Amino acid sequence: MTEIAFISVADRALYAHGNISALSLGWNWCWTPTPWHDVVVRLLVTPSRFHSGDFSGELQLEDADGHSVPLTADYPIEKQEFAGGTIPEGISASVDLPVWSIFRVPPLDLKPGRYQWRFTSDGEVATYPFEVCTKSG
């Protein structure tokens, strides 16, 4: 079983020693084109699933109506996965373990409006809404 415990965006996110450090975590609007940014996801997985390495998921961008938005950018989205440290000896089989994913997203030329990042894993869904604005003047 996999549970999506957290999803957010940040200007930049880095993983170190089982933790995420993030710059400008949680913004909810940006200009078009969007800046480089990271989508940060934290999963909780069972120890048996953790050992098998089976904790993948899918990230997609949707518009306000829930329709998928094609990602056309000069660079692909880069994904990094990090297991949240080692499993201590004697840990209960019922304790879920953290797995972090960071998706590095290049600038996207989106039309002004509401969007959301949608992450799906093992039937679980989490979304992060944001708005794209036009610079005036």
C-alpha cells in the first residue's frame, strides 16, 4: 500500500539525509511562462513494498476542468526518487516508510488560468492547484 502524504511546489528542492530542503515552498501563482520549479511528493510505503522498490507514481498537469495539459518544453521533466533513510533493525512491519520524489519542471508556456499538478500512485491521488497570470505593463 502507498499513501501520498504530501504534494507541493517550490522554486527549488534538495534532498539530504532523509529530509527535503525547499526554497519558496508552497507558492500558488506564477507568471507565464512559468519559472523552473520543483514538484515535491512524499509517499509513505509499507516495508515490504519499500524493499521491493515498487513505489512509482505518475505526475501530470491538468487545467481547471481536469483535462490533461500537454507538456511542451525545451527540456524534459526530470524525476529523482529518494528513500527516506535506512530501515532500522527491528522496526515493526506496520510502520510505513517515507519516499520523496522531486520533479524538476522546466519553464512552461501556459495560458493564464487555473491549473493543478496531479500525482497518482497505487490508486491514490493528490493534487496541487496554482494560477498562471499575465504580466501587465
